[in-house]
Amino acid sequence: MRETTLADLGQQYQALETDAEALLAGLSEAQLAWQPERARWSVAHCLHHLNIADLGYQASFDRALAKLRARGSHGDGTVRLGFLEAKFAGMLEPPPSRPVSAPKRFHPALERPPEEVVAEFRAVRKRFRALLDAGDGLDLNRLRVRSPVSPLIRFRLGSAFVIAAAHDRRHLWQARQVREHASFPGS
């Protein structure tokens, strides 16, 4: 995908919220914290990883949206991804073609209570929707934001929304694999 719209991104983020709520429905704290193996993440770990990464993006998004508003940089809602941005977003889509280790600063805290992680996850999702709404009418192709992974990596703001959504889908898919594991505990 090399081009999308802000409206489509809104639908993608809504679908992510719906998928996450279906995934979380009826899970106990013990189920949220259950790990298939010691070195593999639980459902709560997957969500906490997304919280860390998405909060890193959101601060950049806030600043970029303020700059676009101040400059009067209006757009028609079209988001254009460069070749490398589209390639990167595609690599993040589930199911992963190969495992990738997250940088240490994006590793989930093992001691966080699962209910706190879920509450934060819902708040982060709500904030993303507000940021998308704030981008309505602005040219999201006009300004670049830093990746939370490295200050050397920069994406167009609209592309960063696409990449964040792909990353979220990847780890919700991962969390669903945990829930569907043959040894996943009953309530």
C-alpha cells in the first residue's frame, strides 16, 4: 500500500480497538499474565510493549500536528507512503515472516499488574483516535517525525500512523497466538 486516506486510517484504528476488546473479553488477570514459555511474552506483555512504542510516537505526533496547524499546512486527507515507508509497514504486518527482537527499551515490564497495562492500552488507543481526528484537514505528508526506535529514522507523519497501526496489528496477532495456545489456562 503506497497510499491511503485519513478516513481509512480511522477505520483501521477502530478495527484495532474492536480486535483488542475481543481479544481481552473475559480474560482474568492470571490469563493476561500467562506466558507460553518463560522467554515468550504474555498477552499483557504484548499490550505493554505496544503502550511503550505508541506513547513514543504520540509525543512526536502532538508536536508535528501543532507545527502543521501553525503553518496552515492543509491537506485533502490523502496519506502517501514512500517506498521504504511502505516496505517497513508491510514488514510489520502479521503474521511475521521472521522474528524480530524489540530494542531493550521497548521490552515490557514483567512486574506491571495486567489490569494497569490494559487500562493504559485503552487510554493509548483513545489518544491515537484523538490524534487522527486532530490531523483532519492537515497535510500529513508535509512533515516528518522521528521513530521511537531511533532518532535517525524519520517517517512522514501520515506514514508513521500507518506504521504504528501495522505494528499494533502484529502484536495483537501475537497476543491472540498466546490466547489460542493449547496450554492457555481456563478462567
